[in-house]
Amino acid sequence: MRTLVEVAEAVRAGECTATEVVEECLDAIEAANPALNAFVHVDPGLARAEARRVDDAVRRGDDPGPLAGVPFGVKDLEDCAGMPTSHGSLLYKGRPPVDHDSVHVGRLRAAGAIPVGKTAAPEFGATCYTSTPAWGTARNPWDPTRTPGGSSGGSAAAVAAGVVPFCTASDGGGSTRIPAAFCGLVGFKPTFGRIPHERGAPSQTSVYSALTTTVRDAARHLDVAAGPDDRDRTSLPHADVVYERVIEELDTAGLRAAWSTDLGFAVVDPEVATLAEKAAAALVEAARLAVVDRPVSLPSPVEQWIALGAVDLWHDIEKGMWPDRSADFDIYARLAYQSTEQLSVKRLARFHRMRADLEFAVAELYRDIDVLLTPATAVPAFAAEGPLPTEIAGQTVFPAMAVPFTMIGNLCWNPAVSLPAGLTSDGLPVGLHIMCRRHADDVVLRLARVFEQARPWPRHAEVNAASR
């Protein structure tokens, strides 16, 4: 599958039609989805109708937009008019299509992109692997016995398999960057508020995003999706940059960077740590960063992220669903509802104080540095059906500690990206995590582009022979 930018430019130039691209994509879904379970809903009729609309515009001499004719999957936690939204849950499965787009999807469609279906997600995005009672198990195209991650797992599997050029994602604790790390993709999480989210939740951690195979694709997506909307009071004004241009032009020489294997609290698989550190060194050299030799020790974000995120889950259900239909919930979602059903204001205030302490610590860190480099996850992709690992490098850990690095960017609103750092001895992708201070989305994307040029990666999965 060609890149997002390649497809859009070819369709705009009349070198191919949107209809041809959509048919190629639908054929690829039909071939790959039985093994991957990346899509939980496909609508060929809607996709073909929108492709004809794009082709008609090209024939008239009109520009259909910067995403002209690009097929994409929509994460099943996000609304797309004409398709159902199940939230990965038996409680919503089987409902009719919604009649509206999210702000995000609406902007993509207005730019000429064509939704072809909905991609699998864990129930309400509550965990970092994608296996549900409602839809079964999504699988990683690098090794189908492993998870593509979560919560944007179906999106990651589809893009890594070359089924579509990009898919929408969302990221409330790493749900774009974790699947990117597990599937060898570009997973960029913008600053909170950069892309409007019309269904803001109390924790104010989740952002819309995308999974792509190249940094240029990620930049073009952000150019289309970013900008304020009155439905989101936290949405940011337009940035005074064109991201697709800035990834080629911004000078990064002399930016201060620090590497940390563990941020002072994590336990990391040694092979993951080695691959990520080598990737970080390559970025430092290519971008001419100035290494700051200082310890990085931050408060663990896990406890407050889990508590505040669980409160968000109460926005996802309707009256009569809990506890009446508790048996229909996935185990992680059920535990989240049980653990927060009697959450007191006093305890909730404690978690908010912990978050404030973390924000202060991160702000202090960015007085000394501009760029924080870490592994994207503590482990490579684990079993597709779960559960989360409870042992890393011979040490017993809390399950969420398999993915301890990404939550900080959500709690503190920092832009961050996971990039392919290499493959383990089992042939599984590992991610390098780059995080900068708030609003420095341009710096994160420019560094990602520099790294991409210095250390190119395979755009699509190279299937692990051991899994066959």
C-alpha cells in the first residue's frame, strides 16, 4: 500500500482514481482481515460512493483536498456518520449507524479521505491489548500470536499489514504510541487540545490522533486535523506552522536531550532497553542534539492515571448498564467500574494532587532539557489474547507497568511520538519514545523525520517465520 501522501497526490494529479484505490483497499481487507481481525465493520457501499464523489471533483478540475481518495479505518471508539460505534462492547454492539462524524473524522472527510470501516478496540479503550467478548482478538501482522497493542490495536494491525495507508487512533494513556511500538509504525500523540475532541472526559487526557507508516503522513494528518472548535473548550488556536513543511526545515541542532531507561520507576526488558537506547543515540547524532547528563527520576504516573481514567469510563455507559449488565463487560472494564463505584471525593482529590505533583516534576525537568528520550514500552508485544505481563526481567510488576512511559504525556499534555527502533531477536518491533514540552508538536515531528532519514524502517510488517 502506498503512503497517505502518495495516494493523495496521485489522485489529485489524475494518475489514478479514488475508486481504484478503494477497490485495492477493500480487496486487501478481504484478504487480511480473517487472520488479523483488524476491522470489526466494513462498508464497501459507503466507501465506493465517497470515492465516486472524489473522482467527480477531479474530473471537474476541483481539488478534493490534501487527503484526496485516501482510504482509512476509523477506530471503533470514534463516530463516523453512516457506521455504527460499538466502543468494543457488547453493550453497544448491534446498534444502528450513527448520523454524525466526530470533529476529527469530519475534517478528514472534508479533506477528501474515505472511511472504509471501523477498526477493533478494547472495550471503552480500557487496556493496551485488543481482545473483547464483542469482537474477539485482533492480531499483530508481525506475529499473529502477539497483540497489536491497544487501545488503537485494530488500527495498528490494519496499517502495519498494508491494508490502508492510515487509520484514526486516540491516545488517553498511550493508545496510539503503544500500538505503534508493537507494530513498527509512527504513532504521534499531539499536545492536548491540538485536535478538538467534542466528547471531552473529566481526566482531560485523551486526544485524537492517527497511525501512519511515515512521518510525512503524520504531519499531513495533523495539518488537516488541527485547529480550534467551539465544541471543545480546551481546543488550541491554529499553530503558526505547516507541519508538513516544518518536518523538513526546523533546525534542531543544540536542543538539549536526556535519555532515561526507566524514568526512575520502571522495569524494562533488557533487549527493549538496548534497542531503544541505540536508536536514541542515532537520533542524538543525526539531529545534533546536546546530551544533558542528568538523572531523570519522575513520580510513577500509573496510580493516578488508572484512577482518573476509570472515572472517564462512567461517561461511556448509559443508565441501566451498570450493574444490571455487569456480566456483559470485559474483565478490565468491569474491574474499573467496581473499583471506582464508591470512589470518594477525598480519594479523588488525592489523585488530582498526585497529578499536580507530576506536572510540577515534568515542568522542572523541561527547565533543563528540551527532549526526553525513553523506550516506548517496557516489553515487546505479548500474547494477543492477553493478559498483561506481570513479570519483566525476572521481576514481578503491576500489569500496567508493561507500558509505563506513555501515560506521562497524557497527564501532563506533552506531545510525543513512538518510532520504530528495531526488532527483537524474535522479530518483534520495539519503539523509541520522543517527548517534548507542551505545544512543541513541531519539534517532536521534526525529530521524528530526522530519525526516519537516519534510520529508515520497513513500512509494513515482515511476518515472523516462527509464527507460521
